[in-house]
Amino acid sequence: MLTLDHVSKIYKVGTFGGTDLAAVKDVSFSVDAGQVVSLIGESGSGKTTIGRMILRLTQATRGTITFDGQDVAKLPRRGYYRLVQGVFQDPFSSYNPIFKADHVFGMIRSVYFRGMPNAEWDARVEAALEAVGLDPDQVLHKYPHQLSGGQLQRLLIARALLLDIRMLVADEIISMLDASTRIDVLNLLGDLKARGLGILFITHDLSLGYYSSQRTLILLRGQIVEMGATEKVYGNPTHPYTKMLIASVPLLHKKWRQVEQELETTAAPAADACTYHALQPELRGDGASAPARPALVEVEEDHFVGCIRPYVKGAC
């Protein structure tokens, strides 16, 4: 359904824009209908930039993003946003405090449903709210400050459902919610997946990614270093960065001192221990001189890993 093919985003920074900053580097993956794909990485790794490129809020520097085989950059925005929508980290920033919360529905109606009778529109709104577990009588006609973060986030998802979307970009949508509300929103994503939606779940929380997704992408400095079926990426982490992330997840039965000692054992191995080049020995040396260099290699079925030191020239 949605496919990114060798997508990169480069910003011009520094005095007079004389320096290139590669926020996303040669990223390729796909999200199918009825599938949740987790994009996991630390702050500044390029996760949100990828989401913004998918939503056409930022233009890719290189590569293509296609939806059902069509280049999204060439699709009419109105038609594209009827199929693909995004929900972002801070629900409060998506609302104007001087308007009631359901004003976001009115904006959708003014663009896509101008001729719809009031009774039909009201029924459509109620159905969307009930689909995300909200009681219309409890949330409609209230100001944003009168609702919780979880309710506001669900309202945004309901707004997307009004359009009968097929793809949802969920960018850190539960990072500002309390634990009890998080599980409700995660279960809601599961329900949407069962209805056939494709979901890109952007997060820095590995436990949430494991709970919700069928496939996992690990992003480091704008580049995917490991990806595959969630059970394989978590059950058999191969890249040192993935190992470090998983080892860093707090555990109830371990003290931090013990975790620190375990983290020391997951330090990056020597260059000659790189799994990527063990499987692709012909690529050893300066990557710039190796044409058609693959970004990832398959270490087992549906489990791919990249070079452990892709940012040092000739490191492997």
C-alpha cells in the first residue's frame, strides 16, 4: 500500500546554507493494509521527518514515496489526505483553545462533506466517536481544556476516521498520556488494524512497539540499521544499537547497576565482527566505491541488518 524507496532528506544548514545535514538516509520500507509497523529510534534519529515526508509536510530530497503504486508527490493533496492522515504527539497543540473541541470535525466537513445533510453528518460523527470508544454526549461541544489528553487524542483519530482513511501515521501519539490511557489507545490501534488500516507507529518506546506491531524498524541517525518481523528483531537482535536499546528497557526485577553492567557487554564489536560484512564480504572497504551497495542484508527469513559502523568511511 505505502512504500518508501531509497528516501533521503537533506537540510541545508550553517552559514548561507553551505553545509548538508542528512536527517534521513536511504530509507526503504513498506506498510501494508491491516498492518502496524513500528518505527523506533532515539530523539533526533529522523522518525518524525519520515512521518512528515509521508504526510507531504516535508518534501523528500531523494527517493520516492508511493501509495498504491502512485507517487504521492504528484497526487492532489485533497485526494491524498482523504486516504492518509496523521496524529501527532501533543494533542493539545492540535486544537484552538477558543473553539470547542469538535471544531476539528467542522473543518473536515467544510472541505470534504459540504453538501451532506445535518442529520447524516451527525450520525457519521457519532459513529466515528463510538469507533474510538468515546461517548458523544461527554465530548462534543466542550472546550479542549475540559477534556483529557486521551480524549483529545481519540478525537483526532475519530477525525481521521471520518474520511474513511486507509493509512494512519501515528507519531508518538501516546507519549504524553498516562499508563491507563496508553493501553486504551494501543488497543484502539489494534481495532483499526483489524478494520484494514495500515498504521505507521512512530515511537521511542520499545515496549509499546513490541505490544502493538507486526513489523519493527530500528532507526539510527536517519538510517535503518535493523528491521523485520517484530518477534525476530526483539527475540534475536543483531545490530549493536538494537541490542543496546533492548538492554536499556527498565525491568522490574533488576536494579540499574546490574543493567549498566549488562550494557557494557553490548558495546559495539570490532569492525571485523560486523554481521553485515560477514554476509557481504565483497563490500568490505570504502562503501563509496561499492556500486549498488545494499542498505541491509537478510540474516534470517524476514530479518534484516545493516553495517555496525556505516558513518565512518571505510570502517568495515
